[in-house]
Amino acid sequence: MSGLEVGGLRAGYGAVRVLHGVDLVAGEREVVVVLGPNGAGKTTLLRALSGLVAARGVVRVGGAPVLGLAPEEIARRGLGHVTEERGVFGPLTVEENLRVGAFARAWPRRGIDDDLARVFTYFPVLQAHLRQPAGTLSGGEQGMLAIGRALMGRPRVLLLDEPSRGLSPGLTDRLFQTLGVIAGREGATVVVAEQNARAAALVADRVHTLDGGRLAA
């Protein structure tokens, strides 16, 4: 079964068209990487899937259509999105940031402690900094926190925009290996927009190249 189905997706900003009919299928437990240089449309693709950019076409999460729904409703339907900016809440502690992620799901209070423990198996460094303000974490740690917060929503589909940005090659390799483990254990579909082809090849089940708003290869 496909975790994510995209058909004929068109999106842009005002009169500027960025995506020109993107078709993409990503299955459960798959890591699918979308490669492309700056300006290729990778960020717009993820933003369109999560409802942050107006788009036309077909988007299904777990077989259910979500295009046209509000971003918060798409999140409740099972799509998590980690933006390039990561978007952690700097004044809040690591634990508070993670608990915020649980409010994306239908029953936010159920099983939160179990979900925290699950996140710590992927990113044990977060448990070591549980009471620390998120804004004082390193860039790599903030990236892990952003992914952990998205996992608290129990997503069917997890979107990540340039997760290797600002990371050393060693940290990048470990992060991508962790994403592969997350896809397998969680039964999730992981879609990564990246420029780092070498890192993507570590765990990707399939790689697509986006060029000029179209999937080229």
C-alpha cells in the first residue's frame, strides 16, 4: 500500500508557477529522496503536500485525499513536516517542544510518555537535554528535536526538507541511517528533499531528481 500518492501536482506563488505536474508514489516503510539544486522546487513540493502552499492535483495520505485541507487537518490525517528552518520553539525546553508535537494527533494526551520514550531510542541526546531550552541546542541537535517532535504526532508520512543542512558528514550519515530505521520500525513513509546525493544513497529505496519543477529522473 502506498503511504503517499501524488498526481499532477501544480503549485506556485501568485502568478509564478513552480511545480508543473509532479507525480510521485512512496510506499510504507520506504525512504524516498527528492534531489535537486536550489530553485528546483523541492521546498515548494513539500510545502504543497502539507498544505502550506495552494496547489492543484491529487495528494493522498494512506489512501485518503488531503489536498485542499488546512495544514493542521493534514497533520491530523498523518502527515508530518520538518521544514528546513526546523522551527523549534527556542524558549521552551526540549521536553516541551516534543509534547507540542503530540497535539497534531486526534488524542494528544494518550500515550505521550510512551512516545517520548520511543523518540529517545532514535535520538538519545534529546533525553540528556530534556530540561534545556531548545534555543541553546546545537544545529544538529535542533534538527533531531524537530524530527522527534514530528514523530510525536505518529505520522504515516514524514517529510523532511534538507535535513543535512549545517551538519558534518559524520552526523549526516548517522541521521540518514536513523531515518531508515524510523521508516522500518514506524511503518512510515519518509520523503526527504535533499541536495546531498551521497548521503541520500545510504538509505534511499528510490531517488527522484527534480528539475525546473518537474521530476526528471
